[in-house]
Amino acid sequence: MPWPTMILVYAIIWWVVLFAVLPFGAKPPAESEIGHVASAPERPMLWRKALVTTLISAVLFGIVYWLIVSDMLSFRPDAG
């Protein structure tokens, strides 16, 4: 698999995982302040979620890479 394809696949996996991880631990504040959206989380913990997203994405990318390199998942038509 060429390296630009690997970067693209990892980026797609990373963004999908990020959107799955974002709601975890998000609790709105008990009292909303003026100028803030009532549903905005009190402590979004974005750095922690980015780290968790990166780790999960690395594992998923490793699985996808292995499936493609081992020919268990092929995008080429069969020769026979």
C-alpha cells in the first residue's frame, strides 16, 4: 500500500473515531451562562479525547493494514 494511501486511510479512520469519542463524558453545566449554548459541555477534555482517538485509530489502522497486506481484503479483481 503506498504511503499517501496509508495517510488517507488513517485520517479517515481518525475522524470517524473522533466523532464516536466526542460524546463520552460530555455533561452540560448545571447552570448555563449568558452567551453560552446550554448544551455545550462544561469540560470537553479535547486533548484527552484526541489522544484516545489517536490510540484507537492506530489499532484500527493496524488491523486494516494487515487485512489489505495479507490479501484477506483485496480490491483487485481475481485473475482466474
